[in-house]
Amino acid sequence: MLSIRDGPLRVDVFTIFPDLVAHYCAGSLLGKACEAGLLDLRVHDLRSGAGDPRRSVDDAPFGGGPGMVLAPEPLFSAIEAARPPRPLFLLTPAGRVLDQEMVVELASRSEGFSLLAGRYEGVDERVVEHLVDGEISIGDYVLAGGELGALVVLEAVARLVPGVMGNELSSAEESFSDGLIEYPHYTRPAVFRGWEVPAVLRSGDHARIARWRKAMALARTIQRRPDLLVARGGITSQELSLLAEHGIDTDRLSPED
């Protein structure tokens, strides 16, 4: 359950491309959340901590090797001057993989949190050991920098801040909210190129619709993301009965490759 806070959720982002992050955040859901006073987003330029005329933030790595490394001095200076809310997370492939459970944790933080977008070959290890409080990864792949990862975190968290979503039920029913992927959606027309919307969705019987949606979410998860079922402890006897009620044979639902 999300905690109730007195003011907006504050999130500070540290990057060498503040305009890039700020421009994206000014639009869509994030921009509306800021305008409504629900999200206090502060984007900081890491180059503000540089002490040379060129505002350098990187240097060659000790021991040689390709690429450059974000140096500790400008990062410590910029972040300490801003006094951001803690914890401060570094976006890196080595971090804890972002999932909905972590998103809920971040959205529940009454004091907010901060994000540091890495660049180049990485950051000086002293930043990891003595400045940040943890690391976040958005997946097992490598990007040019952490800005996109920071935006992913922001977008996912903002959706859970009370008042941000137009329909508060939306975030409660979407994928991963119950350890399942979401049920299929349909809209008008009821028949398109001969493909009909399931009759139950047009019945007006909200209890039947809810049971159908739960059954479809279970079936989809079995077929597409069986790992999620393992993580939630499997399927209950009531859920097996629900699948049978809708004519779904779990033996015929083989996971997709």
C-alpha cells in the first residue's frame, strides 16, 4: 500500500544531459504530475560540479583500457551541493533489476529519492562505494548512458503517485499488480473484420467480467510469463477452478518460446 505524504513526491535526477531529461519530463504524464503539484522533479547538471573551464566530468581510467570514466570529484561536488533526497540510486546494468515491487517501494517513499545517470564506460568506483546508496538496472543490456533508465524509473513510479492517473483503478489492474500480466482489452466496434469482442464483456455483468478478466490474466501468464507464477508461489486451487470454469485447460497452455 502506498504511503500518504503531505506534499509532492520529490525526485532528483543527476545527468550530463539535463535538457534531454527535462524536455521529456515536461510532457505527458510526468509533466502533468509536476503541474498538478504531485511530483517535485529536479534535474541537475553534473557539470556544475566541475572545477575546470571545460567543465570536464570524465577522465581516462587507471590501468588503461577503452573509453572514459566519470570522475569522482565533479560528481561528489554536484550532488553534495544539491543535497538531494536519499536514497540516491545509480543507473547501471549491475544494479537490482527494476520490477513492479521496487516501483511500489519507490513510490511509497515519503522523503522521495534520487537518480544518478552514468555515462561512458562507467563511474569511478568510489562513487559506488561512498556516494550512492544503491544501484538500479532496467534490464540485462547496455545503453550509452543512464538517462533512459532514469526516465523509465520516473515513468513507472509517477503512475503510482495518488492523483497522477486519471483513473485510480488503472494502476491497480495493470500488469504485475497481482503477479500476473494483464488481461486482453477490447473497444468499439464490437465486430471488426469478423472478429468479435467476447460476449461477456458486452453483458453488463461486472462480476462475470471480473472473473473472466482474472481467468484470462492467469491463462496469459501461464503461456507468456510462467516465471511470474513461480515468483508468486504458483496457482491456487481457486484459480485452477476459475480457469476450468472458463474452459481453459492448463495442460494445453504451453509456454511460448
